[in-house]
Amino acid sequence: MFEKLRIKEHMEIADASGNHVGTVDDTQDDKIKLTKSDSSDDIHHFISLEDVDRIDDNRIYLKEGARIPAGLGNKAGQV
């Protein structure tokens, strides 16, 4: 799976619309482990490699309709 080899720590993950979802911490098996700092509950979340649409300019884009765990990408917007 060539896409997994291209995924590196600290890459940004965006949804299909280009909105920030999280930041790569590591890859484990068939999942991308996200940093805790991008989650509102301060725990690691995972996204399936099957949900990756493409990698472009050091940014990972997810497929339309990809399952994004609750609490990701919105921590900065919390009050």
C-alpha cells in the first residue's frame, strides 16, 4: 500500500472540503493515529487508511463521507 508509506508524522489531515481534521502522530496497521492536541477530549483518535482519498502538498485529504471521530478539528474553536 503505497499511500501508507507516504504518510509521515506531523502531516495535516483534511476532510474532502479541505477543512482541518487533525495531525498525524503515527500509522498503526491500517489506521492513522492522530495527535491528542487536535482532539477536544485530549485522546488519540484513529482514521482508517481506506478513508484517504489522496496526498497532496504534504496534506492528506479524506474521501467524501469518510468517518471522522467526534471532537476532531474543532478544539481550536472551543470556548
